[in-house]
Amino acid sequence: MAGIVYLIGAGPGDTGLLTIKGAECIKKADVIVYDYLADNKLLTLADKHAQFIYVGKKASQHTMQQEEINQLLVNKAREGKIVARLKGGDPFVFGRGGEEALALKNNSLPFEIIPGVTSAIAAAAYAGIPVTHRKIASSFAVVTGHEDPTRKESGLNWSHLATGVDTLVFLMGVGKLPYITEQLMKNGRAANTPAALIRWGTKPQQEVLLTTVENAAQDTKLHGLKPPAIFVVGNVVKLRDSLKWFDNKILFGKNILITRSREQASKLTNQLEQLGANCLEAPTIKITDPDDNYAGLDKSIDNIHTYDWLIFTSVNGVEKFFDRLHCKHHDTRILNHVKIAAIGGNTAEKLLTYGIKADCVPEEFRAESLLTKLQPYINKNSHILLARAKEARAILPEKLHQAGAAVDVIQCYRTVTADFDYSAIIDKLKAGKIDLITFTSSSTVLNLLKLINGKTELLNDVLTACIGPITAATCRAHGLKSNIIAQTYTIDGLTNAIKNFYQPARSFHKPENKY
């Protein structure tokens, strides 16, 4: 049976602008064929068994020629595969989606078009430039800045285009700016018409250069602005001073390294990106099975009726405990006689997803505070099960023992050094392209040092943000700074601490040249 090809507009860069239908098609695809301008984060939506094929094109650098891409789609569909063809922006706005669809049609293969948000509108909007405005511009045109080189003459009617449309948006035109601006002025567009170049529009790396038609080519060269960028021409550009919003965000232009495990990084990344940051997810730790392959945890679950208190110190501990509980064909009713304590608001929230409200949650989310809170309830007859990571601190079981309780410390999981290639991160550190590193546990600190081969000098000029004082102390013990320390030891608390640190004195990504 023939498969099907979904020609999907991946949007202009911000992954949140992908359509719901586009995301659904990616999730069910057997093969993902993706472009240079399709954000790699979209690939995380795919099934773990999906095949990924990169066919990206940069100026004068083509991984595959268009005819080869067309044939690839045909071949995969003939194999019966569901293919998600990810194209930056919209597939039918200078995306060659029409050519790919015709190749499939000519081979009697099914396809669907999933429209995407084009950068022609979105990049301008993220720069605070509306392509139309009731009092300024009633029309706009989207124009290719890079016509088919095999055409004998231009297909653009410059005499009508230059003055017949209020706002002009040129895609893929950075390399052709001298020619484009020359044609506009030769055909009647005023030399002092406001213009803007927007590079990496909608992404945290977005750069905006304000200029005029006359000065655009020279200013682009002067500022070293490279593709990919769009070129906007028209009086609507003047509205940027009033309407810019994206690059006013507190963390705009900040490159932040997220060292949390891959499975848990998304919440912190999402929160920081909402504030404008460019987040690099490079996990230092990986959550894995305990040394005894859950034998100790399984035995504790079998004997759960003997415990008075069950203590969780992390979300991971909660997840692993209940995974094993369900594997042994039990549910939460088996815990009906046990009091439950949780360190941290996130840990308590995770318990709620299993229908359990913690009996004890300390005001300060660390072991010392839990000990204080539990003190009135602990005596020599108390039997406590502490479910946690292998690498956790010894203070909690030691103090509980001193209070007279019998404590069984059960390993629910281990944190090990992530199998992640840090060479690209080391290069960025050397080049000074990382502004801040976040640490969410002592193990993220220790494993980062392992992954950079102990070269702490790479971190001399980088700020650090720690989820709490214990993590901060680990930083200092190994010669690292602890510039930002969350007052509430949660991801929300860490985000707020970073936000508050940068809020008083913000700096913008790049100075703008004015028209």
C-alpha cells in the first residue's frame, strides 16, 4: 500500500506557531524530512522510532537538490510510509511545496497540504511591524528575493511593484539587496522610504536593523547581518518604535544553558523562553534504574503495611515509586494507613496527580525543614520509608535515626552522567556565547564539570543560577560562582530569581540603526 506525504508548514521559527494539525501529523509520521529553517525542537514531537532525514538548503549549500528531494518523498510514500515533510514557514510561500506536491501527484501518490505561518507576516509582527495598518498601509505583497536562476528574465514587474503596493516583504533577499533596492528606486520608490531587515524572526536570536531603501544594502554590510532575514519596505516600519514587544522581554538576547535531565528540562526551558531567552538544553544528568533493578523498592512495597511514614524528596521518586506500585498490580488504596511527607511543592503536586495529598510539606523545601516539621510526629516506635535517589544527602536519614525512628532508605532511581556530546557547548563557552547556566541539583553541577573535563576556567565569565542553597554550596565548593539563588527551591522559584536578577538593568540584543 502507498503511504502518504504531509507537506507541513513548520512556521517561521517560534515552535509555538506550529499548527495543531501540523503537530498531529509529525507525531504519527514514520519518516520526517526536514529543512534548515524548521526548528529542531519540532523533531521531539515525533515517534521515537521515526526516521529523520535532513534536506536543508542554505545559500549555495544544498544537502540535496530539489529533484532529489522530490524523488525521496516519492520513494518513501511508495514504501507505504507516513511522511512528514517539514518546511520553514508555509509550504506554498516560496517553499517549493507546489513542486513537491506535483511530483507526488504525477506518481499517483496521496498527499495533504498543512499550511504554516509565513515569516513574511510573523517575523514582521515579532519585530512590531504590522504589514497593514488602516491609516498607513492598505495593501502588502510578498516577493521572492531569489528568483529561479534558470529563468531567462525576471518575473517581477518592478514598475508596478515598486509603487503599486504599500508594504513590500522580500523573502530570501539579503544577498540581492543591492539589486532589489536599485530596482525599487529606479521604478519610483522613494529612497528615504523606511525599511527593516529582520534576521531569525520570531526566535530568541532575532535581530532587527532599521534603515531606508537607499541605505539598506550598505547598512546590512556594515552591521554584518547575514541570512536568513526578511526585508520589509514601507511606512509601517515607523510603527516599530511604538509596537516592538518581543525584544522588550526581560531575557531577550540571553543565551541560557539548561543542565537538567532531558525529561525534565522542558518546564524550565518553556518558562525562560516565555521571558525571551534562547535556551540550550544540554543535560548533564540522566535518570536511570536503581542498582538493584528495583528489588529493594519492590520489597518495601510488599511490606508497606509496616510503615508509619512514607517520605518523598523529589518528583522522580514519586514517579518511580508509583510505577513500581502499579507494576505489582496495586493502587493507592494500599497506602491508606501511611502518612506521607513531601519535600517541595512540585513533589507535593506530583502526588496529587496520583490522588494523594501529602500530610506534611515543609515551608522551606529542603531536608532540614522537613525534619523540623516531622519532629512532633516521630518517636522510637516510628517506622519510616524514605524513597529517593541513590545520590541524595545523608542528613535526612541520620537525623531521623537520632530522633529514634527506624528508617529504611530505598533507592528508587539513580542520576548518572548524561550521554550527551558537550563539544558544541564547550565551543560556545570558549566563544563567550553562553550568558547563564542553570543548576537544579548538586548532581547537575558535578556532572557538568565532568562533561567539560573539569575545565572550570571555561565558566569564569558565565553567570550561574542555582535552585537553592545546597546546589549553590556545591558550586562554590568546586570553584564556581553562585550568582543567582532561588528563594523558593522549585523551577518556578528559579525562574523568578533569574527574572528578578535581570529586571533592574536590562540590555538589548543589538543597537538599531535608525532610518
